[in-house]
Amino acid sequence: MAEIRPFSGIHYNQSLVKDLAKVLCPPYDIITPQIQQELYQRSDCNFVRLELGRELPQDKSTDNKYTHASLTLEKWLEQGTLEVDETPAIYVHDHHFTHQDGQYRRRSITCLVKLEEWSKAVIRPHEGTLSKPKGDRLSLLWTLQANTSPILALYEDQGGRVSSLVEAQSPGETILNGNTDSGDGHHLWAIADAEAIRQICRLVEYQPLYIGDGHHRYESALAYQRERHSYSPSVSGKEPFDFVMMTLVDIADPGLVILPAHRLIRGMSKSKLDGLMTGLKTFFTVEEIPLSGADTRQRINDLLSEEAGEVKLILYGLIKEHLLVLKLQDFGKVSSMIPYFHSELYQRLDVSIVDHVILEELLGLTHDMTGAYLDYSHDALDAINLVLENEYQLAFIVNPVKPEVI
């Protein structure tokens, strides 16, 4: 079972930091060097200084982005830029945003969750991790001894009982309230009532939590926990480093929008590309559709519309100004190409077919080639335009994965 508990959060003091848009930043793993530079220029108090500080040529083991982050955290606390809540709480975050012309609100709760090894199946992952970003997060943990950004996890709010409890605790005043430059609205408030916290913890604890984002942060927190225990083997197992900050979202929340990860390919030789069509026709039926400028997004959505048990993908870049609609002919032909230890549900996902059949078998690519040959985009039009602009050679357009499938 998942053990969750409230905590005393550290957050911006909005009586001093008036405009949240100037100080908020995305999680570290989507901050490009250009975005990092823009965030640094936006405000001296932008959170990027803690989440992903600059690397400088003169950095050394005792003077680097991690030590700079530690000094910045101390300064902001001393100046009152950041404040610490006295009463432990579970924090509620309402995120209002627009997606493809639709208006959404995603509600989440942020709390501490007891760290558990993957083998216990209490916290469940869905993707692999890389050593470099884990090392980065571990170094930040050792230096700051704080979680700068939460792990996002999904849970099942059966009967809507958690949401009812949260709604009943809705306050008149928020801790943080503001909009970003993109128009997103953020409203953060705290549940400090002991009985409400007890009930929320009880409702969530008897079920697994599914990580949606933050696998590297979770594994880094596990590594940090192991290292702290190795230095102090007699600790209770209930120390702060035995927990990690986690944001929980109900799988059925209407504001939970899971974006597709379209695959972008570059660096392929002409011979490899010339032979791709033959390979594709071995496993897929291939339909050529002229690419028209009129409402391309809707056309892609219509082409990808799912039928029960069908794997359907779109490839752009192999034939000029044409979308190729790929329909898997026979799963039995490709099942041996997908690692046997994955569930049948995983094996039949269109992203699994793209990765294991097309990228690995036909093109010889693996995920450790990310950046050099392989990249991702969450927007189909953006992916196609990147091919049109010759930044990439191919774009594989896939359907988003539904929350219940995860």
C-alpha cells in the first residue's frame, strides 16, 4: 500500500512576489538552453535557479550549479522570497489551461509518498530511465536536501470520494494565484484539517500509484534514500529522505490530457530510407494520402481514429507531400520483435509497434540514440513542419495513450 502524509511546503511569498508568470518554470527535463536563458532574464527570483541552474566554464566540484542553487535557496528563505508553512498540509493545485481550443481544469493533490522499490509494485513505472539525468537529480538532492519539483502520479479516486473531500475543504483564499504568459491559470491552496487529511490518506493508500512523469526523479530519490541509510543504518525508516514529494491526479479527472509522443527521425542514410518502404509493406498496409494545407490537424485526427484492436500510424517524409497511413496487417508477424516480458496490452500499443518494429527492426534505432537520431514532439503539426523544414527526415504520428490504458 502507498503511505502518504502531509508536509510543510515551501512556496513563493506572494506578498513579495506579485507576478507568478515571472518566477514559474517548467520541470528540468523540458528546459532547453534557450528557455533557460529566457527564464534567467525574466526574473532574479525565477525558480530555474533552483530547478536547473546554469553550467559555467569555471565550474568545479565545490562551486557549480548545485552549490549555487543551495546558496540561492538560503538567500530566498532569508529574504522572505520563499516562505515555509508552519502547519503540515496536503496541497491542492487547480491548473486551468487551453488545449486544441478546449478549456480544461486539472485538479491535483501534492503530498509526501513513502519511497518503495519497484519490486513491491506500490509505485508503478511505465518507462525506462537514463543514468545522466538521474545523476543530475541525485546531485541536486544531496546539495539542497529538498525536492524542487514533484513526481506526477495517477491514482483511482473510486466513487469520487477524494474529490468530494477536497471540494468540501475549498477555502476562500489561495496560497498562490496567478496566470502564466501562455494564459494558464494556477491556483494553489492547502488542506490543513487533520481529519480531512486522515481520510484522504486512508482513501489513497490502499492502491498502487502510476507514475505519469518523473521516473528519473523517483529513481534518484530511491538512490538518495539508499545512500542516506548506508551512512546511518540505525535510522527509523520514517525520515524525510524516506519520502518524496508527489502530485497525484485522479485517472478520471477530465483535465488529465495525455499528449502523444510523436517520433522524429534524422541522420538516416539514403540506402536505409530507400529500403524502408519495402520493410513497411512486409508488416503494414500502406495508404498514400496527399498532404493538403486545409485543416491538417483535423485530417490527421480523422485518419488516426481508432477501431477496436487496430494499430494505425501516420508516417510523413518518405514520399514528398504525402501522408502514409500504416495499418498493421497481422500482430502475429511482429510479436516476436517486442520483448516477451511486456504485457500483451503493452505489445499492442501503437507506440510499441513504432519503437520495436519500425525504429529498432527496420531502422536500427534505440532510445539511447535520443537526440542524435531520435526526438519527440507532442504536436502533430509541429512534427510535420519540422520535416518540411528539413530539420528531420521522418515523423511518425501516433495516437495518445488513454489514462485507463496506463
